[in-house]
Amino acid sequence: MLEDRHIFSVLVENRFGVLARIAGLFSGRGYNIDSLNVAETDHPEISHMTIVTHGDAQIIEQIYKHLNKLIDVIKVTDLTTENHVERELVLIKMNASPNRRGEILQIVEIFRARTVDVSPATLTIEITGDEGKLKAVIDMLRPYGIQELVRTGKIAIMRGAAK
Amino acid sequence: MEPMRGANLLIESLKREGVEYIFGLNGGAAMPIFDALYDAPDIKLIPMRHEQGAAHAADGYARATGVVGVVLATSGPGATNLVTGIATAFMDSIPMVAITGQVFTHLMGNDAFQECDIIGVTRPICKHSFLIKTSDEVADIVAEAFHIASTGRPGPVVVDFAKDAQISESIFRFPESVNIRGYKPSVDGHPRQIAKAVELIHNAKRPIIYAGGGVVLSEAAKELREFAIKTGIPITVTLMGLGAFPETHPLSMEMPGMHGSCCANYAFTDSDLIVAVGARFDDRVTGELKKFAPKANKVHIDIDPSCIGKNVAIDVPIVGDAKRVLAKMNELVHHVDIEPWRRQTDEWKEKYPFEYHQRGDKIMPQYVIQQIYEIYPDAVIVGDVGQHQMWAAQYFKFTQSRQWLNSGGLGTMGFSLPAAIGAQLGCPDKTIVNINGDGSYIMTIQELVPAVTLKLPLKIFIINNMYLGMVRQWQELFHQKRYSAVDYHDNPDFALLAQAFGATGLRVERIEDVRPALEKAKHINEGPVVIDFIVDEDENVFPMVPAGAGLGDVIRGLA
């Protein structure tokens, strides 16, 4: 069956153990989490999770239903089926000897990334964007030598007025 | 109001929930709770001999009555001993609250003596869990735990109670209502879905009703009976639902599945419409999914949306409580004209009844079940797991909801004796018959102690074939008769052992003694009676749908 990537936006009670329940839902059924992002919302007692996962239609339906079934889960939205904006932030530490630094900074400029740290041999870049943009910039930077790369995992939000 | 200790707040909260019995075992991290129970005559503490037994007893109480069962154990090993009992209740959606003591909060995570992260251990096998870290939280958490355990799709809830919270003091304030924003089960089926289902029903030529344990849990037996009789659709009831529709009724096709009736299995395979109510298309019912009911539209009524479409694609899903949805459907349905189909199901039923052949002068296990049925037709039957369980399901004709209690989902051997204790306490006026196997009986045999102490008039009938019979059957059929680790001839004499426990113990080895022994047991009511029926060792359970086969390929029996 066709496997699709899905982005679930999940509002949960901000309590200990909630993350373990959600992780257990996936691990206990052999489903995979591609990325997971958790943080407080503007209500301190509610947290927001963005879960990126993949599977065929039947698996995605089960994930949706089982997320809803958890007592600590308040609301689940499958953003893939909605008009939404998604972003991810990546920090990339580059090998950047003084003679290559100029070229790297040009790429940074073109992609509207930012330099957040510099040392004699390295340059650390911050970039935000959707999947396509991040892939493009990483592909461009790779030949110069990526020392370390960390990403936040996707966060996403529905466009327009709340339904 | 004066502040009181967390342990006393727990007891006060349990009283508000109407708790009648707590099944438990004392231990270090639960001592303040047991101490508080010492002054609480309204709640009867039933001291079991092993925490697993305590959990099964609470579970049996819940199954027999529909009321939340409560089990109490200490931290660490006390808590881990509950695990099998909690998983058993979870798989069969039984409302239960399991309370465990926990070490002091400042010691948690430090590998303290008798410490175990029981919340972590039980996370995948309970409906929800709570950790009480301060006495302020006790009343709210107890109220939420009981609400979650008993509503929606019921299930066990674990409440882990740190010892410092048991000792510290707070004012008792019990919430008047519970409102959990992430937990709002849908109970009324969607009217448009119900209308669609009714239309399918009215147009079907070969429909069947497939009902399960959800009917028992939602107390929908009356509505189910009305639905079947009003429409005239033949019905099969699963192992978990036995009794929800009387098996003595002409519409009954009896149990489906691996060891179910040929009639029910053929009907699934040929049907053009399946109306599933509170059943979950379990692998033991469907057989090979690719061959399951290929021609049928499927309507599925279930309170748990995640159950719908899990194994089998559903045409009309209806999320709701079985009782409410069936009541609504009963207003809309009329009799369906399916005369040729009814003739067909009746023919199967007549042609392929459950049957066995007498072997020499051996006591056949099925014969014992038939005699139990004749002598105790209205008893609550508590079955264990194995061949005897299937024979009981096949040969006892269940007519009432909650008449058959067994561990269907997890298949927990050792469940039945402690569950029978809980059932008897919950239903003091009913006769409780425990049909057990020799392998399962000895797994929790220690619970005969509280049964004797409490003078419970349990009828404990062991179908003793000196083997782990169901495994032996599979070895015979699928493992070239290589009987690895199934020979139980070294078991003790269960009659003598019963006497050592202070119960009445009888051993029956001849056919002609079966009925007199069962009759005699009827009149022994000052405590439990154990009858060890020494039955034919070689008998197998048939019919049988082998693993990987479709229901249409059922083996009716060996020549």
C-alpha cells in the first residue's frame, strides 16, 4: 500500500508521562516517528506536539485514533489534509577555513540564513524553512564540509482562521 | 472539616465511589492505607494470597457485577505481581482500579527498596494511570480514575500512591463531577450512519449478527435480543459475549471462530451483511483475514473508534454505546425476509452440532460439561484457559449476560479461581461454578485459602487430563506429537490437596460417578468444594480452524 508522510498537530495536557504515552503508542505498534517537537503553548497547562510520521492509510488512521484515545490528548489534527504552514530550524556547523568562508557566506545570504557563531576554523549557520528549502541549502553546503547538524523537527500550523 | 492523612482521604474517596470490597495484600509502601482500612468497616478487605490473585478477584467481581473492581498492593514486587491481572482486565475491557503503594517521592528513581516504576511498567496495559505525589490530589485522582475505568470502553486504571502522600494531611473535598477535556467518549451513534446500517439490513439476503463482549459491558442484552428477534437475523455471539443472547434460542448459531460452531463459521463466509456489535474481529474469530467474509458488507458498532477498521475494512462504522445504538436501531428496523438463508443456517446448525465420541469407559470432558449444564443451568460459570474453556463454551448453553466469565483476550491461565472468589462476593445469591483445567488450577491454587476462610460455596470442577491439553493438541496436530513440556502427570492429588486447604475434595474417575458427585456438590455450601474429574487424556477440541485457514475451511473433527 502507498506510504505517505503525515504531520499530526497534537494538543496535550502539560503533565509528566504524556510524552512516554505518545512514544509508547508508536513503539508498541511498530510505527515510526520521523520527527517530534514538543513545547508549551501560551497556556502553560497545555503543550503542543508536532509529530511527523509515515504509513499507509490504515496505519495513519490507527495513529490518529489512538492519539485521540489517550486521556491526556486534548485535540489531534492531521495537518497533511489541511492547508498549513510548516517550518523547521537547522543549526549547521561548517568547516570554514578563512579561504572558504566567503563562498559559504554567499550561500548563507542567498538562502536568507544567518551566521550565529564563528571561530577560526568553523562557521555556525542558522536556517529556517520548509523541507525543500532546508534540503537545498544543506545540499549546497555539504561540499564545504558539515561538521555537525542539528534540527528541531518540524513544527506546523494551520493557515487562516481557526475552524 | 479536620485535615486527614492521604491514606484516609483515599478510603473516604473509595466510600464515595461506593466501593464494597478491596482485594489486596499488605506491604511496606501500602501500610498506611491498610491501617486506614482497619477503621473502615464499610469497605471489606479481602486478603488474597498473591497479588495476581487479588487482581483477578477484583476483575471477577467487576465481570460478575458490572461494578468497578478494586485491588490494592504494595510497591515493587506487589505492584509487578499485579501486571498479569491488569493486562487481563485491559484486554477484556474490564473496569478496575489498581492501587499500588509507592516509595517516598524523594526516593523515587533511586532504586529504593521495593521500588518499581509501575506507571512505566503498566503504561501499555492499562487505560490510564495516575501517580499521587501529594495528599491534596487524592480525591480528584480517585474520582477521575473511577470515571475513566467505568465509562466509554471500560478498562483498568492504575493509581500509584507515594508513601509520603499517604501520610501527609489535607482537607477532604470530593469533586461533585468529573470533567476531563481530553476524554469525552461518544455514546450515541451518528443518526446518518444508523440509517445507512438499517438500509443495508433491510436489503440484505444473507445477514448475520455478530455480537461480542461489548454487549455485556454496556448491559445491552435486552436490546440485542429485541434487535435479533425483530429483524429475524441469525446471530453468533463470541467467547466474550456468551449469554448476551440465549444459546437456546432458534436464532442462535452459537460461538464463532477457531473452536466455534460450523454453522457460525459457514454463515460468516457466505453472509452478505455482518452487523458487528461490541466485537472486535479478533484473529481467533476471523481466521485468515483474506478469506474472512469476502461477500459481506460490514456494519460495526463499537464505542472505541480505534477498534473499527483495525483488522477488517468496515462499510458502515457506528461509534457509540451498544445499548444506545441498538435501542435506536430497534425503532427503525423491521422484519427482513430471508427465508432461504434461515433454512440454510438451520440446516448447518442441525447437520453440524458440537459433538464428540465416547472413548471406551473414559470420562469424556465434554460429558462432564454437559452434566454441569444439566445440573447447574443457571450458575455463573467462571472458566479458565485451555481445552476445558473451549468445551465449556461449546457444551454449556449460556442464556444470561454475565453468566460466563473468562479471560478471552489475554488468555490468562490461573484467572478463574480468584475471579470466582470475586464473582461470589459480588453475587452472593448466585451459584458460582469454576470450570478449571489441571494446568490452570495449579497456577493460582493458593487462592483456595481465602475461599475457605470466607466460607464461599464455590463449586470448583477440574477437567483433569493430566496435560497442558491445548498445547498438547497443537503438538499432536502441528508438531509431530513431540510433547514438549506439557505432561502434568506429576501434579498432586487435587482432592487431597483441597482437603489440606480445608475445602471438600472429591476425585471422580468413573463415568457413573460424574452426576452423583455434581449433585453432591450442590449441597455442600459451607465452603468450597473441589471435584477432580479425571478425564480422557487424548481428547481434542473440535471443530477447529487451523492457523492460517479461513473459517470456511474448518476441520469438523478427526475421523
